[in-house]
Amino acid sequence: MIRQDLKISTGKVLLASPFMDDPNFTRAAVIICSHNDQGTIGFVFNKPMISSINDALESFPPFGVNIFKGGPVETNTLHFLHSSGSILNDSVPVCPGIFWSGDFKMLKFLVKNDLIKPNDIRFFAGYTGWDKGQLEEEMKENVWISTNMDANYLFKFSSHAIWKNMIKDKRKHYPPLADIPENFSWN
């Protein structure tokens, strides 16, 4: 049995167990952006979609970034995480270097004027959500491995390497997990 910190809080990352059988979360890394007595909201930040922000919003200034599949809830909604909380009004701090949302009209102005660059922001279609107590139960069942967030994972790492690198960073506690093949038939 895997022993881990079961504390859930805003700014933590949940890494899907390599044995996760939900296809929405295979090898997923989810940043928790809100955790309170009503439930939990987060975004899968390592599953880019083929669509770009300009495919989704014609009115957005030209900006070569993909949209990520934030989760299976309300996939017709658009959300964003960024590192520009000091210049984007109404941003909500998540953890050091990462902010959630903000004034969208101002965001478009900042992008148009090159004050927010592609490596400063991630867009998400949909989100991941848990009702009160649901995530705590999943943690007890070892569905998720919790870890601390570093903004570099969101903005600097290749999305395809995030899950494995974050598991390896926890190698002291989870040595073999990063090397388990995604498809067991490859073993």
C-alpha cells in the first residue's frame, strides 16, 4: 500500500496513479485551483488538444498556443492559468508563480501588446471537479499521488514529460512508478 500525505489544498498537484482506469485521467497531472467545503476544482495540465486558442476564439489576438483538456466537466468552457498576476487584474493566486483567470479584455490587450507570451499562460477546455468529500475518498483509495507544484512544470516542461518527471521527483517515496509502462501489454 502506498503511504502518502492525504492533505488536499489549493496549489497542490494530483498525479494519477499509474493504475488509474479512468481514460480522462491516464497519466494526468491536475493542479488544484480551489479546495473548500463545497468541493474541489482543478485542471489537467499535461494533456494538450490539437485546437489553438485562435481556433476557439476568433476575436483573440494571434497567439500560437494550444488549448489543454482541463478535465471532463463543462468542456465547452474556457479557463486559463498564467504567471502574470501582477499585471492582469482580477487574477486569483493559486501558488507561487501561478494565477487563475483574470480580466479577459485586459488579457487580450496584454497578449496583443506582447506583454504576455505563450510560455506565460495555459488555456483549458473544461475542468476537473469533485464534490465535497469525493476527492478525500479517492485519496484514501490511492487513486492520486499528491505533490507540491512548481510553476516550471506548468510553463517550462514539455506537457508529455510532466507526469513522469513529477513522479521521478518523488522517487524517494515512489521509485518504480515512473517506469511502469502506460500500456501493460508493452511490458
